[in-house]
Amino acid sequence: MLDEYQLEEFEDKIHTAMEFASPVMFTVWEDGFDWEYTGMIHRLDPLTKMIHLELENEKGHIIRVKFEDIVGVEVRE
């Protein structure tokens, strides 16, 4: 469970990555494990609270990440 400060920090990092077209690495909690996904944010969907991420190592492959499943965000430069 993340607190409000962490959620705000994640949102700031996501917006910075989008503004400067920087790759981002998400750590996501899925099925009892932490998974790391790195790529470019393709789109944010505020209605479903999903982030569409084009994977770095698989150009053209876009995955959807639920914002609520994110446990870490790192902007790469």
C-alpha cells in the first residue's frame, strides 16, 4: 500500500517522462511478484487508470499497466 506522497511522486515522474520523451522503468506488482518494464509511455488513460507503455526491447509492443499496481517508477535518461 502506497501513501499519498509516493503516489504524487510517481505521477510527477510519469509526467516528466512524457514531457521530455524519456524512457521510464516501472516496477509492477502482479500475481505476487515484482516485474520491471522499461519503455516509452505511449498514452495515459485517466478513465481506466491505465498506462500504455511501448516496451524498450520490443518496439511496437505496447502493454497496459494499471496505475494501482505500480510500486516503483524510475525515469531513465
